[in-house]
Amino acid sequence: SLLTSLVKVPIFTSMFSSLIHFPGYSLCLDSKDPVPPLIDRRWRGRAQQRLEALQQLALGQPSLQIPPIVYEDPEVSGRNRYKYFARPLIPSNMLLPPNVCYATEIDSKIFGPKLRTLGTQTDYRDGEAQTDPYSPEYVVPSGSVPELLTLATLTWGRGLPAGLAEVEMIERAREKRAWEATLPAMDNAAQIAKRRKMMDDMERKEWAFREQEIEKLQEIRLRVLKKLLLRQQEKQSELDAKRLDDHWQNHQKAKKEKMKKIQHDFVLMLRKLIAKRKNVMGKLERRDIIKEYTDFASQTYAPLSRIGYFPDNHSERFVVKNFYLNTFAGLCELEAALPHSVTQAKIKAPKPKHTTTKTGFVKRAARLEVQLALVHQALLEKKNKVEEPKKPLRFLKKIEKPVPRPPTPILEKPSVEEEEIELAVICLQKLLRGRAIQNLMFEEKEKRMELIQELRTTHALHEDGQLLLKAEEQTIRALQQQRDLQMHELSSVESRLAQEEGRALANMFDFLSKELLRLQEERRIHAFVMLAERQRRMREAEESGRRQVEERRRQEEDEIFRQVVKVQQSTIDSYLEDIILSTMENTAEEQAREEIQRMAVEINDIAYEMESCRTHLQSEEIVAELVYAFLIPEIEKTSIREKVRKLSPMILFHQFLMGFSLLK
């Protein structure tokens, strides 16, 4: 059967036309025949022919059994539902017999029409097609302008909930409406001039307000730029510090390696020196077997490979030799002795874990496993990653020139008074330095007084002098001990005070550092809030601009559609009016001709009768009436027309002067 679909295709050149010779759409039949025309429709395929031959053989041979054919479920109401949407339609260009047409009419009466428009093809998108009748979102009573309509463009996240900017916008709109209400009417020239002046003032105010808004936006932008520059500088400083740290780490690593090598060489040389010191004279010693066997670190127990002994050469002597493991008969006996469960192991295949639910969502445990696997893989890659040495620079590096030195200052010649003051100061400095050197020498002398006294007492040979020296020595030692005790007490007190001061300073610095971090975080959050607020306002402005453009475009399209419909309707009205007027004129003309012909016949009959019976006086009377009724009025009309033609330029000039005076 031929599958066709009826498609309603619009004609865009006359999309709004309702005339017969310019239809708004046309009907097309699109054939959907899956069988190509070169294949005969009676052919059923080789498989079908083979099945029919087997069925004929089964009728003659009862022993031959044909398995039943099991067809797959078509799932008409399931996943294959879309395959059964097409309907067999009867094309209009095929001639059908009368009984078929009659059956089609009966079916259409019983089951409804079989031809339906299943789809339309158009160049417009679905959003511009008017599928529902127009219904306005709100209806405003005549003569009222509700204030709530000014907030119709605000939506959630774009103006709602209202902030300070939205409140200011509403207040400005109210002021503007109040100002529009105070505008004077356009009745005369004075009111028009006053209205223009008020409008110019309001326009200046609006421009000033707009300039303030632009300045605020520029200030905010400057602040953001400054913050970005500071952040960039901080990042650059961090990068420089990181590079310096890497350089320092490389130097430290090289230093450690060098120190390790020096330490190794140092230990090696020490061992060599110790070994040489054991036999300084180079004497030969006999082998002490008892000492070697008592020392487990000797060559007997742990010989060195460089001497020529390799202890792992005869390691097979220590291998355990077993009959059951080294021979086939032993393996068979061991296998026979083992239980059946050991040789025949049962392995159960692990059940796959269901990571998804019935609704298709991934379980939380599966998500955690995937995340842990990714983290494990990243850690392994980081662990096995080989640090590549930094390559030298491939390109030339710009060496910045040193900053030029500032000019050498020139010393001005001082005045006489300043020079005298300077000389007096220099003299005073010399005196102070001399006194300081004298005090220093006196202190040094006091410090070395004991040595001086010792030198003086070397020549004292008497016993009394020696006893005095001993007494002085004891007193001096006692004083030194006492001084040491005092110094120890003072140092302990100072250490405790320093400990308390350090604890207080540490707490204070900790508090200040935390406050600094908190203040920085607060400022950063405030900057983010300002940026988010600015972005929100910019998006609101863009959205309002797009909305206004869309509304303006929609109004233009509605106006175009309205004008097109109006033009078409006026064209149809004028066309019908012309047809009706022409028909009326033709009908009136025909009726008038018939009436005139009938009246002419009657008048001729009456005239012929009057001609036959009138006298000479009656003829003159008729002539006089014709002259009075036709010639005299015609002459008066021509004279009046001539006067009007002569006076018309004067009238026009007078009207022009009147109009010019009114304009002034």
C-alpha cells in the first residue's frame, strides 16, 4: 500500500492573504513508500517461498514436522511505538472505483476523517508561531496607570529582592511621573515654550545623574584594577621568593652532598691511619687462630670477597632435600595422601557490585570508590614522578641597566657664624674624646690593679708582706665568690623576666597576626561582594536592554502585522465598494435610460398632439418661455463666473495674510 502524509505548507509571499487566487497555504502529498518501484509487490522473498514449499511437502508427508514460527514481540505500545505512527492515506491523483469511494465515505462517517494535518513545515521557529489565541497578562482599566506595572520587568535574581538601586529607580520613576503630570498643555505658543523649557531642564538633570552613575562605575572599576594590580604584584613577589627558595635548596643539596663525600673520605682516611698505627714498626705477626675464632667479625666467619673467597658458591649444600618434593613417586604419594578438597579447589566467581540503583542513579559508595581510586592514582603518579632538572634558558635574557647615580651634591659655603659654631663644637668633641680616653685608661688600670700589685709584690721577701698578701688573696676570693653568687641570682631573675616577656610578646604577636588575617579575609570578601554586586547590576542592565529591544521588536512586528492586515482589509473594502458602486451606477443608468425613453415617447406624443392643435399666439408664448427659462439664466451664470474668476486672486491673497498673522 502507498503511504502518504498530508502536509500544510505556508506560502510566505501571501501569508496573510485570504483571497482565492492568493491562498495563505497549499496542500502537498509526500509519499512514504518503503518499497522501491523496481520491485514487484507480489514478490515475498526467498525465505517466504522456501517456507511455502516446506508447508506443501508437509501436507503430503505426515512424518515431516515443521517447527512453529515464533515471532518477536513488536512492542507496539512500548519502545517501538514510533514505528506505527504512519497511516495509509489514499492519494487524490489515483482513480478509485465507486464502491471503494463509497466505503471510504462510510468509514469517514463512522470513524471520522482519515486525512489529517500531521505537521507543518515553516521557516519560522516554534517560539514565533502563535499556537494559542492571544490573551494579555493583565488588563488595565481605561484612564488609570497603575504603578505596579513599572516593576513588571523585575524578576527573581534580576532586581528582586529589591535593593538600594531598585528603590532609587522606583523613586526616580515616581518623581518623573509627578513631573510629567505638572507639564503644561500644548494649547498656545506660551505653553509650548514653557513645556520645552521644562523638558530641557529635566533632560539636563537626567544627563547629570547619568554622569554621576558613570563616575561611580569608573571609581569602582579603578578600585578593582588597583586590587588586581596589587594581587599581581603579590603573585610576582611570591614567584620570585619561590625561585629564590628553589635556588637556595639546590645550593643546600649540593652542599650536603659535598659534606657527605668529605665525611666519607674522612672516615676512610681515619680507618687507614688506625690500621697503620697498629703496626708502626712493620713487624710480621703470626696468625692467632684462637682470637679469629673467638671474634665473629673476623675473616673466618665473614671473609671479604676482595680476598678471593665467595661464601655463596657452595650454597646448595644448605638446601633441604626431600623425597616427597624432589621425586615423581613422592609427589604422587603426597597427592594421594592429601584430601580431595585441596586438589579440587572450588572458585566462586565474585558477584559484581551494583553501583547503580533501579532509577539509574550512582550510589554514594561507588562515587567514593571512584574518587579514592583517582586520588590513589594521582599519589602514585606524584610519587613515581621524576623531577626533571631545570633546563637553561634558550633565549637571551634582557639585562636591565643600573639606575644612573644621582648628581653629586654641591656644598655651599657656610657663613662666618656657622663656621665659628662648628669650630666650637669640634673643640668640645675633642675635649669629650680626651676625657673618655682618660676614663678608659683609668678603668683599665683599675681592672689590672691586681696584676700591678702582683708585680710590685714579687720583690717583697719579708714574711709579713707574704702574710698580708695571703690575707688579701683570701678576701679577694671571698669577694669574687660573693660577686659570682649575686651575678647568678641576677641572671636567673633576668632569665625569668625574659621568659615572661617572651610569652607575653608571643601571645600579643599571635593575636595581632590572627587579627591581620581576619581583616584581610574580611576585605577580600568585601571585594568579592562588590564585584558580585557590580556584575549583577551589569547583567540587570544588559537584560533590561535586551528586554527593551525584544519588546520594541515585538511591537514593530505587531504594528507591521496590523498595518498589513489593515491594508489588506482596506483593499478588500475598496475593491468591494468599487464593485458595488459600479453596479449601482450601471443599474441606475439603465433604469434612467428606460425612464427617459418612456418619458420621451410620452412627451413626443403630447408634443405631436399640441402641434396639431396649437395657434400662432401659443407658439410665440412657448418661445418666450424658453428664452426666459434657458437663455437668460445661462447669461447670468457666465457673468457671475467671470466676476468670481477676476476676484479669486484677491481672496487668496487675503486668506494668506490672515493665516500669516495667526502664525505670528
